[in-house]
Amino acid sequence: MSSYCSLVYLMIFLPGVILLYSITPQKHKWKSLLFSGYAFFWIISGKLLIYLILTTFSMHYFGIWMETIQRDRKLELSEADKSEKKAIKAKYQKKLTQIVTFAVILHIGALVVLKYTKFFGTNINTLLTTLDIPFQFDIPSFMLPIGISFYTMEAVSYLFDVYRGVIKAEKNLAKLAVYISFFPQIMEGPIARYSQTADQLWKCEKISYNNMTMGIQRILYGMLKKVVIADRLNMFIDEVFSKYTNYDGGVTMVAMIFYTCQLYMEFSGTMDVIIGSGQIFGIKLPENFKQPFFSKTISDFWTRWHITLGAWFRDYIFYPMSMSKPLKQITLKSRKYLGNHFGPLIAGSIALFSVWICNGLWHGAAWSYIFFGLFHFSLILTGNIIEPFVKFITDKLHINRNKWYYVGMQIIRTVILVNIGELFFRAQGLRAGLFMFKNMITNFSLASIIDGSIFKLGIDKHDILIVFIACLIVLIVSILKEKGVSIRETIAKQNIVIRWAIYYAMIMFIIIFGAYGSQYVPIDPIYANF
């Protein structure tokens, strides 16, 4: 069961969980979800399940510890004189900060050791060799549990929210365990906050006809994206990116565009399957995509793409850094000399840089991922810097920035920049990415497209036609969603004949045009590796 879109998950595991959940008495339904989560994790990671269990115990212990201190603080403050309250607050705040710092270092530290030891060790050894220092570190190898980045971030968000008093510490260990191990999201997200899903998971609604059909709708739509589009493009993309020196800039550009399409269809399609799976059980998971290719700027793009990851970095890295005393002092001083727009940019840029370094490393332990993060940091920072100048010029020229042609130009520019970023994201290392980018500029040619040789690289004209039709369906749905029209609700309101005719049409389309069989190599779940 390597993917949520696999037949094992959709035809065996998910129906099995639905059956188990349905026959379990109401007060014990949470146990069926806990058992299913642990069983799912065991199937994909085996004995590495111990990491998930230790994370759960750690969250429970540190959360209760912090709440105990908060309770003691409240009691002492209620009995203290006004003159003593400031010192009491400072004393307890120091304790809380020490605890949450230790807890976060423990969780993030485990992630860093397991995921980044080889990367940092290799680079240190390379540096020692370059400096002619006759010493090399022995680099240990660790087995990495699937989804560790996702459930670690959920654990850290829980601890921070308890520390801030946003939520109460959960005294019920089982409730925490259900939250952190919910099987649809454990491998690829979305990164849900405790306040978003824990109560739903504990309440355990009965499976209703509406939730079942709406969940299946979402799953089928995700399968369309993943199996018909992403998997069909896989052989061409793998061929060009693995043998990038063999092809001209035209083929490289096509591969870049196809990969951006593939990444979106695979990840958003998997999210559809995940969110649809959750809806079957009455669990509303947070959305992770919101029509990202209609974004006008890179900043806008990252509020629409992998939404829960961006929100996590915003709430737990960017805002805390921006509001820290050193950066607030920098903002205060720079505002006097640079004004209200450029003054805050200095401190904001420091926090933004930290976010994008973390974002790059979160995606993988490689320089290409760090470059990917810095690429987007540079684009967002540049956009923030030039915004007053752009506004000045458009005002002078009497250009309405809300007109369709200006918005269209912004969207096209953003899509181009996103594609360039994804080229480096997919390339087999930073050098390969730089070579491919240079190749598109200095060795661009349409010869392979004109003579048809491009259709011999794992994809033919029929594949292109099928991908085009499927992408057109996704585009139409996205346009309607952008306009506030819910296709799923519209379908659900139709009479039973029309409704099920649409369902069967979707199923047949996936069966007939899905990319599976010996001639195709399905893409592995991309974000599960992060």
C-alpha cells in the first residue's frame, strides 16, 4: 500500500475500515479509527511505528506539564498583590518557555537527525576534503518513517498552541493518539491543527449517505487527476529529467511544464482522495489547495498551494520571529529612516528568509531544495520591494490593476516563475537544474516537436490528447470553484439517475483512460517522501 490512490488502499483497506467503523458500537468507534491508523502506519513503515507512539506520549506529557504550570500561575496570581504580579508572570513564563523549547527541540531534533544526518555529514566531509584536512566523519544511516515531517509538525503545533493558551492540554492520551494517527492524513497531510480535527475524531459520527457519496465524489476526482494525468506523464518526465544532457531546450521546457502539471495533479489529487476518505467518516480535514494557478503573485501562490504547510510556517516561524524583541527593535529603528513600507521589510525579510530556508529543507535534504526555497524567497522579497514603484507607474499610466488584461498578465508571469522553480525542484541536483535551465535558453529548439521524435519518449499523441481532455475538465472545475460554484454540491442536488450517471461516467473514464498496466510506471506519492 504505497499510495492512497493504490487499489490496495481503495479496494481493500478503506472499505475494510468503513466496515469495521460501521459495526463498532458508537462509544468505541474512536478505537476503530485508532486501530486503523496504527495498522496503516505498520503496513507502510513496520516497526518504525515506535516513532509515532513516542511522539504521542511526548505530546501528552509536555502538554500536561505546561498546563500544570499555567494552572499554578493562575492560582499564585489570584493570591498575589498587584506589585508582585509582574515578577510572578515572568517566573512562570520562563518555565513555560524552557519546557516548550525543550519539547520542540526534542521533536524537531529527532526529525533532523533521521532526515538530514546524511546531507550535513556528506557536506562537512566534502568541506574537510576541500580544506585538505585528513579526517572524515562516519555517517550513520537511519530508516525514515513515512510521513514523519507531517506528524512532527502536527505535534509541534499542538505543543505551541498549549504553550500559548490557544487550546487546553489534552489529558486523554487516547484522544491525542487518534488525532496524530488518523490514517488518511498520516502519510501526506494535510497538516491539521489539534483544534481542527481532534473533537471530530473523538465524536465519531455515524457514516451517512451524504458523507459517503460526497466522499466518493472527491475520491473519484482525485483519481482522475492522479491516474489519468500524473501517472500518464510520468514516463516522459522521468526520461527527460534522468537523461537531461541528451535533449535540447525545447524538450526540456516541455518536461518542465509537464512536471509542474504532474506535481499539482498528483499532490492535489492525493489530497482529494485523503479529504474524501475523511469525509466518509464525517471528518472535515483542512483544504490544501485553492486554485493555485490563478495566483497573481508568488505570495498569492503560496496561500493557495500546500496551504497547511504555508500556514504552519507563518504561524510558528514567521510571526514569532517577526514579533521577537530583536526584530521589533530593528523594525522600530528602520521605520524612522526608511518609512512605513521599507522599514518593516528588513525585519520581515529576516523572518521570511528563515521560513524559506526551512521550507526548502522540509522538502528534502539537498541543495536543489534549498535553492528552490531561496528562489521563492527572492521572488517574494523582490515583489515586496518593488510594489510601491509598480503602484506609482500604474497610477501614472492610469492602468487599472483589476482589469482582466492586467490580472491575466500577472497570472501568466506567476505561472512561468512557478514552472522555473519546479524545474529545480525536480532536477537531479542543483547542477542538473542549472544545466537544464541554461539549456532552455541557449539550446532552445522545436525540432523534436516538429519531427515528432518527442512522442517516442514515453508518451504519444493519444496520451497528449487524453491528458489535454482531463486537464480541461480540471480547468473548468477550477474556474467554477474560483467563481464560488461548488460542482460537488450541484451534482449532489441532481436526481438519482443523473447523479449516478455522472458517478459511473467518472469511474469509466478513469478505468478506460487511467495510466496503468505494464507499459506505464505509476508515480510514487511525491510528498510522502517529504
